[in-house]
Amino acid sequence: MRAERGLSAIDVPHRFAASLNYDVPFFNSNENKFLRTALGGFQINAIFSAQSGQPITPISGVDANLNFDSAGDRTIVNLTGVPGTGTGVTALNAAGLPVALGSNSTVAYVVNNPTAQYIQAGPGARANAGRNTLRTHGGNRTDAVFIKNFRFGERYTFQVGAEFFDLFNQRPQTLNATSFGPGGSINPNGGLEINGNFATVSSGAFNNYNLGDFPGRSAVLRAKFIF
């Protein structure tokens, strides 16, 4: 039960959010009607958010405890390993020759990368890693809306605007840890789709933020008549 004590998958120790609403004052009171209409009436709205990453549980990707499920059991922890790294293992038979993982002739496992922090627990090996021991990266994002108002008299306004999601085109780093799992996917900040291999220590995608489908900045044009 000691290994079950850990941080919640939705643990976010730090989060900051700030919003901006600014009515650009220039030309709004200009006596020249053309300049007031063409260059006045601009508005800027923005939201900036930044947060710590969420913890995940690195997995071996194999049935280490031999209970015949497909959950992908936990790993073995190398306390002197490089933080955030993972590795697979090679199964050996009694003659010291490599065999397939899960082979009945397996007598031992050799770590492929002895400097890794998280080591795959092969079938029959005892995993000693706890729950949610690896925290994903934090990140930040800025969304903004730029608006132009055309006012007609005191009652009517025609408004056009452009909404920008991920204004500065930053590849998202913060991951939604609750969606991790074998064959699953994560969708932080509306982008970056990564399959369950992100949490599998024997995969090249383990803890790798350079993979995934990153949609980048997107923009939406809008128009509104206010009366």
C-alpha cells in the first residue's frame, strides 16, 4: 500500500492567470469624423495563463505482475538514474542469450540503459515505483481578441474582430495527466495529441515533448451587430 500513496493526477501546485481588457483611446474623440471612424474604436482583450505540470505514472507497457490484464504495470526505479529518463530491458535465458519478452525460458533481465531513472519491469519482475512520481512540464499560453467597433449614433455598433488562440505559437508543454494510459491520448490546451507511449518507459516517445500533432496558432474572424 505504501506505493499507492502519492500525488493526485490533477495536482497543479502553481497556476497563474491574468486577463487584459483595453479600449484604445486614440482617435475616439477626434473631431474629424473620418479619422474617428477609421482609426478609433479599437479594443484589445487577452488572457494569459501559466501553470505547473501534472504528475503521471511511468509504466512498463507489459504485464509485469502476470495478472493477465492490459494495464501496463509500473516500473522499477533507479534512484541514481538521470531524472525523467526511461529504458527497456532485454530478457535472457539460462545460456545468457536474448529471448523475447514473456518467453518461458527467461531467467533474468538486463537493463538496456543503466543510467535511466525508470526501468521497464519485465514479465514476472517486481515493480517498485510509486504512483504519479513523474511531473510533466509546466507551460503557458496567451489567447487574444482584437476588435474594431464602428459606431453609428448612440445605439448601433458594427463590430469586427479576430480571435487568436495560442497567439505566440508556443508548442504546449503542460499535459493533462488524467488522460494518460496505454493507447490513450492527451490533449493539453487544445492541441498536442500524444498516445500512451508518452508514459511507457521502453518507448522512444517516453517523456518526449517533441512528438505529437501540434496545431499551432489559430485565428477566427468574427462580426457582430450590436443594437
